[in-house]
Amino acid sequence: MSYTVSQLLTQDITFQPIEIKGWVRTFRANRFIALNDGSTINNIQCVVDFENTDEAILKRITTGAAVHIKGELAESQGKGQKVEIQVSSIEILGDSDPESYPIQPKKHTFEFLRENAHLRTRTNTFSAVMRLRSALSFAIHGYFNDNGFYHVHTPIITGSDAEGAGEMFRVSTLDAKNPPLNEDGSVNYKEDFFGKETNLTVSGQLEAETFAMSLGKVYTFGPTFRAENSNTSRHLAEFWMIEPEVAFMDLSGNMDLAEDFMKSVLGYVLEHNREDLEFLEKRLLDEEKTKPQAERSDMSLIDKIKFVVDNNFKRVSYTEAIDILKNSKPNKKKKFNYIIEEWGADLQSEHERFLVEKHFKCPVILFDYPANIKAFYMRLNEDGKTVRAMDILFPGIGEMVGGSQREERLEVLIEKMKALDIPEEELWWYLDLRKYGTAVHSGFGLGFERLVMFATGMSNIRDVIPYPRTPQNAEF
């Protein structure tokens, strides 16, 4: 019977004939194969009877080769594993050139592995990261399904800029060298495929709102795109967003939903992906030892996840947070890179982490932000200067979730759009929601890669997505 490595290491099937297929990680002493098939972080040892194995076959058992092994699962004679396979026959399914194979059994830099992204999941670190990414995705869909949400596929090609950021990728079929022009010399997009200028979406939120106002509870989970020319460890040009929207829910309900959601999906990987988390935690601890004492983290990876799952999130108004930060030691002693001087400042990651890790010592939800640093669709408070926005702050990373109660009043929304020069005719359908049965509604956005970074301890966002898209890089 054919098994996976995971099954062989967890099921009680010793002294039974088995078959397995996988890739050779190492082959030593012409006898011991460390085999992996991607089902687990762990390898299984396969013991070859080299005296009774064709020498031509032995020469082809090299790192990276794909093999089909038959034998018997037995209790291991050596240390480090409970069981091993006593090999009766071995077939080479695919050879690997030992001279040119990039993923040799040694330590590689992440930069080198990004250049070989098509093979990097053959390493322990990246196989663990991608298994965790898959588990988080499953947990997200499971959570929303269990809580009565409907999954909505919002458009990838759009004529609107949901965030007002203006950094969007254009979608066009016009001749790049000789596009049709208007009399004033501008490109005539009426002759383009869609008859208007279109772009790749930066968010599915606005379209999700239309479904929430008929289906009640919906969510999107899809690719989004930002043409921001930023080459940092936190930015991608293509990434995935989770965006739930709920009718008849106010800001307080939105905070309840987001907290429960985050605890649930992170709790899922704590329960189901322990071996991968333990491996990544050890990798992080080894990495921490090379850093100066002042730069080392106070919490291990698993403790950081438990910190979110086990603690109640502290809810603090932006105004209260500004007072705390203004009077904090790092601010008074000018230790912050960005000194907090007055109300209205846009908080940076260092401020958010201080509130979570030093001051409250639990995850924090900030709410009621200044209107002028938040998006047009957020509900204006009665004070006329703040909006019903909320951000969830986590240890080690700062902002994890951003959301708000949406502006449901037609007149107020129109005024906000005018102030930001957003044409009514561009979002006429969005305004219709406020004309026909408007109601309080709320939602939030979570960058999936940021969540994967938090759950894996990876410090560069390019290492938590299969093929990163960044400025000057669209390889693979």
C-alpha cells in the first residue's frame, strides 16, 4: 500500500509492506536515504541494502532525485527516529544532476532561494511556510463558512480606485506605441477594450459592500495589486486580501468580529501545524542568537501566537493612545524615530508596537481615528473630526487589521467625496446603496501575507508568497 511520509511517522503500521514516493534530501554511506514528500517537515529514513542493490541505481540516488521505494516499515535501530523503511526495491523516477542542483543540503541565504523560487519549497523552511499558508487559508474559509458568511468573487479588473491611492496597474489592449488620441493629445480610452480606463483592483471592499447590503454577511479573499514603487520587506505589488462586510453591524460589532476571527485562525494553526511552528520557532531562536541583545525579541514564535489567541484585545481610542505615546519615555527621550508631538499624527509601526508590547502588553484595537488620515468611506463621528475606524495591533509587526463602520448617510458621503475630488459618476452604484435601503454596515481588511508573516516569523514578505511580484521583478 502507498503511504505519505506523514502517515508512516504517525500511524502504527510497523512490520508491514509499504510503498512510498518522494524526493531524496540526502544519501549517505551508500545506505541511508533521507526521504521527503512534502507532507511533513520531517524526513523518513530509508535503509538500502547496498550489497544487493544495482550499483547503477546507487549512483543515481542523489539529492533532489525522485524515487519510488518499496519495503517494510520497521522500528529504527538508530537515534532520532522511531521508525525507518527497510528497502526491498528502489526505482528512480527522475534523476537530479548533483553538479547543478541548486538546493544542496547546506544553508542557503533567502536571497539565493528567491532566485530559485521554483525549488525553494524543497527546503524545510519554505515547505513549513507554505504548509502554514495553506492551513491559514483553510482556517479563514472555515471560519466564515461556520459563521454564516457568503464568499463573493469581486472583480480583478476595475474602473474605480477604492482606496484613493492612485497607484494602480493599468489594464489596456491599446497599441502601446501608437494609441488612439483625443484632440488634446490624451489617450482615447473610449477605443480601449472596456471603453474606459481600467486598472487592476486595489481592494474588493466597495463591491463586497453591495453584496453585504443584500446577502447580509459576505467576505472576499482574492488578489489585489498596488503599483507602489517600494522595495521594502513589507511591500508587494501583488498580494492577497481578506475583506468581510456585514450589514447592520456597527464599529463595536466589527471589533468583536475581527478579534474572534484572528483568534480562531491562529488557534487553528497552533492545533494543526505544531511541527512546522516548532521548526520555524527553532530557526528564529537560532537567528536571534546572532543579533545584539537589544534587538532580540522578548517572545518566541509560538508564545507570540499564544499572546494573540489567549489575551483579550484592549480597545483604546486614538486620542487616548496619542496621550500615552506623547508622555511615554521613548517619546520624551526622543528614542522614537518619529516623535509624537500633537493629535493628528499618523502612527508608525514603532508607536503601535510600543502600545502592544510595552504599555498594554496585549493586542490592541485603536479606534476613532482623525478623519483626514483615513479613507473617504469611513463613518464620520458626531465631533466632525474623527471617523469610526479601527486598527488591530499585534506584537512584532504593528498593524494587522484595518477596518471601519462605513458611511451610510448619502449626503455626508457625497460631501466627503467632493472634498477629495472623487467624481460621483465614477461611484454612482456605490452611492445607490445609500439611496435604496441604507443601513449601518461595517467591515475590515486583512493582508493575508502579513498574517502569514506573523504566523511563521518570517521577516520579509517576499518569503511568504510563492512567487513575489516587486519592482523590477516578475520572474517565474
